[in-house]
Amino acid sequence: MMDHVKKDFAVLWAIYILAVVFLVLISAFAVPLSIKKMGIFVPTPKKEKIITGYYEKTSFDNLEIKAKSYLVYDVLTKKVIVGRNEYEKYPLASITKIMTALTAIDIASSSSKIMVTKGSIDGSYDLGLKEKQELTLKELLKYTLVFSSNDGAQLIADKLLGRENFIERMNLYSYNHGLDLKFTQPAGLDVNGKLGGLGSAYDVARMMALARIELGDILDSTTKTRVSVNSSTGSIVGIPNTNQYIDQFIGVEASKTGYTDGAGGNLVLSIDAYLGHPVIIVILGSTKEARFSDAYNLYLALIKSIR
């Protein structure tokens, strides 16, 4: 009798287990089906794409780059992503002003006052600076880098150490930071057959990587198409960026142009490529207009290359 009861109990327990399993299966399949019938879309979960910092080199194939030298440089890994003649030396023109700014900040406080005097300005191209006008070093550097002001660069050198001593300090700063860059003029002008600045795209990239840290929001001003700076005579407004294509580069952190007849068109950009990962693009020896399209082509290829 007891055996018969045990057998019946086992059968009932098995039926119960099967019923639970059946209900679980129904909830897993029938409910989503009923939701779909109601017109509600339930997306399939997708794995988030993880960016590893790997660059697909083929993305840079067949680019039309007119520059004699160019470089795309990963700041964090300190590696060259792609380049052409990136270790050969070329005239730097006004890219020199980045070293002028680095040297100035190394010598004096950004709040130091600088008086504009006639001997440092020629009064022709740089209409924003006026004799007896006073600016802080920080505001003057913003003006100088955005507008690529030759007067501004020379004024800074003259007032801080005197021009020749300041140039010596620029070269010493370069040497002390392991950069093979040479300077003879604070604005990068070629004077009396001497190149104002000379160096490779590789060292320009490393200089910009240093400037990102040392110059902070001074460099941030170079990411705007127009800026204003404060002076003792009031704000100097509507100062145009010599890189008028700056807003085409999403994530740009810094920009500096350069051009002379001898150097051709130069440009250096720092781009936040992804998730706080800075990449620097350098163009040397292009044309006055093609330097921007060269940089933009490399920028698009960079974005495409990220894996």
C-alpha cells in the first residue's frame, strides 16, 4: 500500500516539475511574442564597441597630401601613426610662436603686465596693438597665437629678456626638453637669409604635446574662429584666427598656422581623437591654402582609422 502511495507521489512531483518548466518557457517566448503583436519593439542587446587605440593604417592610403612633410602622432603612446619625411627638418615659420609662448611662460607669470612700445611694433599689419597699451602676458599670448602676431611675439621677447637673450632661452628650452628645434627669431620670420625656425614634424608634434600641458587655456583660444582679449584700453574684439577652418575639426584642442615664402604653408593641430586620447597632426611645406585641406584629409582618415 505504501509503495503504491510513494509511486503516485513521485508521478505527481514529476508532473509539477514539468509544469514549472513549461511556465518558464512560456514566459520566455510567449511574452515577447505578445509584446511584438502589440507593436512594441524590444531591441536585441548589443555589445558595446570598445575602442582600443588601434589605428587601421590602410585608412591613410591614397590620400592627396601636398605637404613635403606630415605627421599624425599619438600623444599618449608617443608613436607615429603615419608620416612622410617626418624626421627631416623644414622651416617652421610662425609655428615658432608656440616655442615663444612656452619660453615666455617659463620666464614670467601669466599675470605679468607688458606695455606696448613703438620699437616692438611696426604699426602696419597688427592694428590691434597700440603704443602705451598694456596687456597681461596671458592676454598678449592669446592675441599672438590666434592672430599669429609678429609684433606680439617680438614685443614679448623684447620686454621679458631682450630679443637676443630671449632667443637664446628659446633654444635652451628646446634643448632641455629633448627637442631638436632651432630658432633665430621669436616670430619665426626669416631675416637676412636666416630661417626663423627650423625642425622636423616629429619634433613639432612633441613641442605641441608639451604646449598642451603648459599653456592650458591660452591654447584653447586658438580653437575659436574669433576671440577677444583684454587690455588697459579696453577689449580688443573680433580677432580672427589665422586658421579659419578651425571649426571643421571636431575635438580640436589647439591650432597654430605658419607661412612664409621660404617655408610654404605649415599647420599643427592637437585633436582629442576619442575618450581623452590626444593626437597631433603636423603639416610642413604645403601651400598657403592646401595646408588646411592636407590636415583635414589626415583628420578624416584618422577618425576612420580608429578601431
